[in-house]
Amino acid sequence: MEEQPSTRIVLILDDNPGTGVLETLLQTANDLVDELLTRPRRAQELYDQLPEGVRRQAQPAAGS
């Protein structure tokens, strides 16, 4: 299991309707999930589909 960051963020929302805060918050959460989870997983899936020889060439040389 990957180590989780120890930083916590507290968000206080305004009760004033129509400010667009909720939409912005949800879009930001979606962007974070995409950047931190979806893209890395998809990149790994694509890498895993490469032929073994190509994957070996793509790996950095040991000690470099």
C-alpha cells in the first residue's frame, strides 16, 4: 500500500446558493481523481500492453 500524504485540508462551504462553489469543488475533486488515480492506472495499462522487448528497452539502465 502506498504511503498517504499527512497533509489535511479543511474546506468550509458558504451556505449562499448560486455561488458555484459546489460545482467548482466537484470539478476539482474530479480533476484530482483523474490526475492521481485514473491517468497513472491508464498509463500502466498501456505500458503493460507493450511487447516485452519494448518494455525492457523503455526501462532505465541499472546504475544510470
